[in-house]
Amino acid sequence: MYGAPALKLRGKLLACMASRKSAEPGSLVVRIDFDQRDALLADDPRTYYITSHYQDYASVLVRLHLIERDALRDLLQSAWRFVSADQSKRRRRSREV
């Protein structure tokens, strides 16, 4: 994704290394819904953060050196569910047209 390593599901972004200058080095961008992002930011602002660039995107930035392995696994599973649900909605809409 823009020259950075990325994980995708059927061509749709799940997560990638943050390449924007506004993000801290060693950060991962993970796609999740806004409610989950808000909860992560409130619960652990040391590990999870957002910059103005990502404010309008359904994603969160993760400081990889601070996140526990199990928490990262759970976060990536949430990203998979979020992206796959979004793809299902789009397929349904395209069939309705």
C-alpha cells in the first residue's frame, strides 16, 4: 500500500505499515469501525492513536512496540470481520441494482 507492506482481503486493505509522515515510525494502520476505534483510543491511548489524516477513515494507528501479541491478533481478526462485512454489503447492493 503506497510502497508499504500490507495485508489485504480480496484486494481490500486490512492493515499496512503507516507511511504518512504524521504517523510515528513503527506504526501499523488497521481498518476497524469508528466505534471500536473510539473504544481502543479511550482504553489504551498509549498503544492506539490517530492523526488528523486518519480521522475520517475507519482505521486506527497502533504502536507495534507496545501492543501485546494476543491484542494484535484480536485487532487483526476485527479488521478481517470489518472488511469482510463491508464487502458483503457491497455485493448485496450491487445485486439489488
